[in-house]
Amino acid sequence: MIRIFKNSKGDKPLTIVITGGSSGIGYQAVLSLISLGHNIILPCKNILRANQVLTNIFNQSPCDLLKKGNIYTPIMDLSDLNSIDSFCYELKKKRINIDVLILNAGLQYTGSKTPWRSTQGFELTFAVNHLSHFYLTQNILPLINRSNESKIIITSSEVHNPLSPGGRVGAKAGLGDLSGLASGSKFAMIDGKQFNADKAYKDSKLCNILFGKELSNRLKNKSSPITVLAWAPGLVISKDEQGFFRYSRKYNQLGQLLFSSLARDFLRITTSNERAGKLLTNLVCLSSYNKSNFNYYSNKILSPGKFAFEQTDISEEAQRDGLPNKLWRLTQSLIDTKN
């Protein structure tokens, strides 16, 4: 059983910005964090989604309204860098001080034969899962409190590692020499090869790890106490029509249904949004996760229905010297073309 702990300072409420908090793991974490009295900034793609989320939270939160933290749902579309600008401008104008930034949003559309594109023309998986979070972090960093309680938490995945159970299935993660990224905004794959939606997702999760490593190094060089960590929640397959696989289902509904039933109900190798949300809550609240160096944690399966959440080695490619810095520089060059 996973317990939820309060932050190490007891009754001190934290101000937390979370992407991908309107559904799935992020939504469950939001419910937990509000019930502990923390204040949540939950950007939503549009006003309709924001209203739906607020209605759901106030109907489902498991404690009295007076005991909850505050929630604020501004508009931000991660597929549009200009929308991120507007969101960050709004926070700066309100002079909001942030304790924790959770980069949790993730998109996958495995099954598509052609790349989807962001507003600025970038392949959508790369744009939402890496580029936008990179840009958001840079813009919001001046608002993050410089204290030992402050954290930047990145939701990655074990599929970033080709040797992991999920990483071995289908196309393997691999960024090569980043030739696609270096070619400019119209690339489909970071390594410059033919588009593969499954690999694009795995590559984006590898980018999450590399970004976290480089961000941690840069903050450390500036003597910043902000903790940077990444984590993998495990395989999460919800029973509703939303969830992480909502876009992939449209390409292979029968296959997705069979896989979901087999993995969740027979093999029992999946975890739930609720359990993963509690893990994310503990990453936010527990001081044991406040460390000066970058760390990666994974919710590993031990046996059917049994998991262990522990510090884990990142993939061999993620350990390549110079790769985090090169990814950072090339990502920044794409950002620069926007302006």
C-alpha cells in the first residue's frame, strides 16, 4: 500500500505548477496534493477543459472544501509556444512564487504513419513532450523559489531504455547524432530517420532524461539548491476512454483493447492512475527526494500486481558524455528560430 506523506515542513503549503494535470496520473496527484493543503496551478488547453477539471475536482476531492489548497486553471496549450509565452507572462504579472514544477504532460499517437505537427510546425510528440517543457522551464525558472524544498519533477518512462521490458517492444529509443534535430524545424525524427510514431514517443522520453540531467548540471553550476529529478510511473492503462492511450486507440481499437485487457487484467503488469498519482505526490512532498544531483526513479514490476519504486540507472545512451549538452543547444536553437 502506498502512503501519502505531507511535506517535510508539516503545514507549510507549497505552490505547485503541473502540466498534464487534467487527467490520468497528473489529475490523481492534483487531488492528493489539494487534499494536503497545497496550492495548484494547473494550466489547461482551453476554457472548456479548465471548467471540466474544476467541476471534477470539487466533486471528487476526498476532504472538506475548507481543508483544500487553492487551484488556479489558466489556459496553456503545450503544442503552441506562443501560448506558453502567454501563460508565463500571466504568472509573472501576478508575481507568483513557485515551489515545485511538475513536467508531467505526455502525448503518444502510435499507429499513425505520418507525423502530426505543432503550431510552429514541429513533430507533435517532440514538441509537447520535450520542446514545450524545455521552453516552459526556461520561462518559469525565475519564479521558482531558491530553497531546499524546491523541485522540478519530470515524468519520463522506462521505454527510454531499450533494455527495459517496455523499451524492448517495437522500435527502440535512440537519438543517433541528432541529425534530424540539427536540420531544422521540419524534421520528423530526432535521429533523421523515417518517421515512426512509437519511436518518436520513446525518443521523447529519452529527451526528458537528458534534459533533466543538463538542467540539474546547469543549476548546480549556479549554486542553485533546486532539485531536478525524473521518474517512470510504470505501465498505466485506464479503463476510461481518456487516459494516455486515447490517441493511439483510434488507429487500432481492437488491438489496444486486447493489449489492455491482457496487460491489466490477466498479466497484472500495469499500475493504476491512483497509485501512480500517489507516487508523484510523495516525490513532491518528501524531503528524501531533495538531492543535489540528478536522479531517476522507476516504478518497477517485481511480480504480477507487485511493484517497487526505487532509484534506477538510466539507459546507456542517456549516459553518453556530451549528449545532454548537445540536445540542450540544438533545442535552444529551435526556440531561437521562433523569435
